[in-house]
Amino acid sequence: MAPACSACGLTFERAQGYFVGAIYVNYAVTTVIVIGGYFLLWAFTELSTAAQLALWLPVVVVFPIWFFRYSRSFWLALEYAVNPEP
């Protein structure tokens, strides 16, 4: 990731460990999707818990890897909305 925006000069990483919040966002979104999906399939299908585990385990592994760049963008946008740089 670039240290700053080439168009406006916004510094992306403001401090060491700045994107730890993005990890929390990523974890929260993954948890909501998987637990919500589990209960939806549990309510409307006859899949066993083992079958659901086999279905949701790849999602738990792949989704956070794919979604991490979007969680970083969301975290940066949230920080910029709350505490903009001049």
C-alpha cells in the first residue's frame, strides 16, 4: 500500500498499528456473515452441523483475505470522517 494518496497527499497509515481497527471490522463482518448464514441454513434446510461446517469453513478462511482491503478502506474513511487532516 502506498504511504500517501498521490492525488491529495492524505497519509494512509497515521501511526504504527493504525489498521488494527480494520482487522476488527474484517472479523466482525466475517462473523456476522457466517453466523447469520449458519442460522439461515439451519432454519430453512435440513443440513447437518457437519455439512454446514464443511460449507462455512472455506468462507471463514477465504472471505477475510478477500475483504481485508475493503475493511482497510472503510477504516480509513471512518477515521477521515471523524478526524480529517488539513
